[in-house]
Amino acid sequence: MDSFELNKIAGAVLGTCLFLLSINMLSGAIFHAKKPEKPGYEVAAAEPAAAGGAAQAAVGPVDPIEVRLASASAEKGANAAKKCIACHDLSKGGPNKVGPNLWNIVGANRAHLGNFAYSAGLKSMGGNWDVAALDKFLANPKGEVKGTTMAFAGVTRPAERADLIAYLNSLADSPKPLPAAK
Ligand code: HEC
């Protein structure tokens, strides 16, 4: 191989490099990917506040459940309970599903059914499901009952929890007297 041939090869390699470089620059000019201002994506921390309602931040004062119940709607609660029925049957004498049957739950003992395998955490808690206990549990099941098997993130909106409790209360032969729940 003489030096002339070597030159030709070197020239070809160089030419290819130049060609690739210009393609790269050209495509960069055509397909310009806009970088996001902040890397990653944002996760909303709280559900948006109810329309018309005062902006209820994730932290901040929450009215006691008795106050919220006074303007709660069992009808809206029935709608919100769609989140529960994947795991809970709500009817009288209905079966246990992934979670226990919830007929007559307001005011019932914690771990109220003999035929459901509750977590040790819930069984050992004692006490009953009064409206305040339910409100706390539904806000944050895992935070409230250590080792609970209820795989549910919770209901963030305080007003929605009140609606739910008003609805649950209606699922009983003799609903408990609640503060003017509609
Ligand atoms: C993914 C399934 C699942 C969903 C969804 C779910 N639960 Fe549960 N729930 C369970 C399980 C499992 C238990 C038993 C927890 C334990 O033993 O720690 C339970 C327990 C409970 C208890 C205690 C019952 C008792 O006898 O002490 C209440 C009250 C309750 N759930 C209410 C609700 C409500 C209201 C909703 C909807 C907002 C809901 N759950 C959504 C699975 C679920």
C-alpha cells in the first residue's frame, strides 16, 4: 500500500466524519427537544379544594367531624363510597370481601365481626368506631392503625369524609343520631 492510497483512505474516513457531524448539527436544528424548566415531574400533594369551598390546604385547621357532619350529605357519601365497595360489601347480612362487611359500622366495636381475619393492629386497638375514630381512620388508614391490611390511601378531603360517615351511618337498622346530617 503506497502513501497515496493511505491518503485516499484517510480522506474517506475524514469525509465520513464530517458528513456525520453535519447531519447531526442539521437534525439538531430541525428537531430541537425543549428541555423542561425543572427536571422530573411534579406530584400534586393535595387534592384540589372543592369548588366554592375555602381552599383547604393539606395541612391547616380542619373543623371537627361533628361540625362537618352538620353540613354533610349522605347522598354524596354514597357516591364517595364507590371507593370502598371494591373491598367492602355494605349491605345488611352481606358477605365479607377483601375487607369486612360494613353494615352498621358507625358505633360498632373495632374489628366488629367474628368471621373476618383482622390485622393484629386493628384487633389490639379496642374501642369503637365512633364518628371521630372513623374520621381519623379514613383520613389515613395506615397512619391510624398500625399494620392494617386495609390497602387504601385514605380520603384526603375532610368534607368528603363527613359525607362518607353520614352515608355509613344510614346503613343501619337504627342509625345513630348525628349532628343534623342531611
Ligand atoms: C383495598 C381494599 C379496601 C378498600 C378500598 C377499603 N377498605 Fe376498608 N378495610 C379493608 C380491609 C382489608 C380491612 C381490615 C383491616 C384490618 O384488619 O386491619 C378494612 C377495614 C375497614 C374498617 C374497620 C372495620 C371493622 O370491622 O373494624 C372500616 C370502618 C373500613 N375499612 C372502612 C372503609 C371505607 C369507608 C372505605 C372507602 C372510603 C374503605 N374501607 C376502603 C380493605 C379496604
